Amino acid sequence: MELFRNYLMAFVETGGLFAPILFISFHLLRPLFFLPVVFIVVSGGVLFGAIAGTVYSIIGITLSSIIFYGVIHWMPKTFKKLVHLKKKLIGKHYEFTTSQIALLRLVPFIHFHLLSLCLIEISASFKDYTKSSLFSNIPLAFVYTSIGQWISSLSPLYVFVFLIALLPFIYILRRKEISIKWRDFFQLST
């Protein structure tokens, strides 16, 4: 584990300008691979540290939001369908503020582009959307990049102990119902 980490850090350090550009472009390709935003932002903290990882993640996430804005306005029927779906999920008469969206972006289970759709609805123009998107992306990038740097500073022994400590919780939180097939329950004697 330590050897892999050292190899990865050496690659990033010798990558020069190529490594940040590759990381930012990976943010842009993220929706195609169905990867969560949090995974990439945390990996930015592991690879680049808290400050540089936050800056690169803010740039990548904001560019991803701008591309989403362009694509969604390029397909108006899809935009209407997504707005209808959003109204079903959230409600017809409820609109979020930019601050609420910034806090909701910290929840890893809420879809990133659903919140971008909410930003599009409350924004008056592209400039307003870009500014709101930038401000709502800053807390996400800062918090999860800091978590990534914290994870990278742990020794492999601590990571192993943490994973072993999670095993009882996986067992306790398992599904506690048993399915028995009808034939197994009522065995017919032959």
C-alpha cells in the first residue's frame, strides 16, 4: 500500500502541468463513467493535498456544471422532462436557494446534476448560473478534499484497523429477514 502511494505521488509530482489538467478533465468525464463527485474530489485530496486539490476540484466541478448547462439547454425536451421529474421528487412549489444547494451538495447521495437543475431554475442568466454554481461547489470541494488529505496521511495499519472495525457494523446492519421457498418449507414426502 505504501509502495503504491509513493509511486502515485511520484507520478503526480513529475507530471507537472499534465497531472492537474488530467484531473480536471477527469471531472468532465465523470458523468460518462457514472462515478460520484465525492469519489473524485476525495481522490483530489489524496493526490494533490487540501489546497491544490480544492482548487482543481472547484475548476473541474464548475466546468462540469457549465457543460451540463449547455447540454441541457441544447435538448429542451429533456430539460422539460427533468424539471417534471424534479417537481415529482421535491415538490411543485418549492425552490431551493443557492445556500441550500451548497449544503445539499455535501450530501453524497443527492445527484449532483439534479442540484444543478435546481440552480438553473433559480438563475436568471448563464452568468448568474455560473456564479451560483461556483459558490455552491466551494464547500463540496473544500470538505471532501480535506477528507481525502486526511485519509492519505493515515498509515496502512490505521486504515486496516478502521476497515476491520467496520466489519461488525456490516454484520449488525444486514438485512434481517429470511426467505424460504414454498417447496423447502412444505417438503412433500415421496
